[in-house]
Amino acid sequence: MAFPNDFRRDHTSDQLHEEFDAKDNQELESLNIEVSVAGRMMTRRIMGKASFVTLQDVGGRIQLYVARDSLPEGVYNDQFKKWDLGDIIGARGTLFKTQTGELSIHCTELRLLTKALRPLPDKFHGLQDQEVRYRQRYLDLIANDKSRQTFVVRSKILAAIRQFMVARGFMEVETPMMQVIPGGASARPFITHHNALDFRYVPAYRAGAVSETSGCRRF
């Protein structure tokens, strides 16, 4: 099956919330704002001729309102209802707010962009198995908002540290992960073998020595 590659989103969920959360439904209707979003279908509540979908993208989550009569003929029953949680979809429609005040998109176009091959973890409990969380990080990031936010914060911290150090004349260097001669004082090294070179390698516990020997001032 060939999936479409011509769908273009113009907003992420966090951009929509930041820009339009403060507006009421009457104001949104008068502005008639059309947006395009794309992301993973995390939840779906089918209620006859209409459904609510939670869409998750790189910025967070936003709700989609999917009505049979607002879509092209056959899309709701023949396509949308057969999709699975975890599928990546593209949606186009107008912004509005529900009676509970949640910013949502009234969809006029809905497209399947990529199929999920396996079901997502339980939506109410998330991914609880610690072993699976650490060995399958991609699944942990899909299922747990807290884990995803930790990755975002970590990236921002590293970027800030890098900017701070570069501004003060420090140079970022790449050092070897493995070396031939053991280092690290009395630490018992882990030993592995490089088949192609027929060498025995140990972890580079003292990787900074490479830069010190080369004469780098700040690294």
C-alpha cells in the first residue's frame, strides 16, 4: 500500500494552543480559521455519525471533531472507522471550542499518512514495564508524556550548556569510545574484540587525555 506524501501541515498542536486558547468559540467562528495538522491518533471515541479523536504531534495534543457529513462521501465509514490507534493521520479543518471549552478542529479532510503495525499500550495506564521502557525507548516516548518531556528538557539543557561553553572559547571535540590501552586507575575494564581489525578494545575512561596531549587549550 502506498501512503501519501503530499500532505502539508501548517501548525503544530502547541502553536494552536498558544495562539488560540485565549479566544472564545464565538470569536473563532467569526475568524473561520482553517488549519492543517498531522500526528498520531492516540484515542478515538466513536458516537454514531460523529467522533472525537486525540491527535498527538511533536508539540503535544489537540482534539479533532470528525463528523460523517463534514467529510467526503465514504471517508467516515469506509476509512476512518477502520483505522487503528497509533496510525499517523493528517487532518484539515476549522478551529472551534467545545461546550467544555476545549480547543478542537472540525475536520473537513482526513487522510491516513502511515499505518501503525502494532497496537499502542493501554491508554489509561501507559507503559508500566520498566524493562520495556528502557529497551524500547520509541514506545516509551509514544506512550508517556512525562518521558517525552524529559527528552525535550534534556535537549534544551545540553543546547544551553553548549552555547555557554562556546561563548567562552571552549571547543567541542569528539573523543574515542574505545581504546587499546586500559585506563581509569584501578577500575576493572570491560573488554571487547574488534573482529575486522583483530584488536582487543576497552572503554575510553580517560578520553580527555587525547585532547590534552594534542595541545587544545579548552575542550
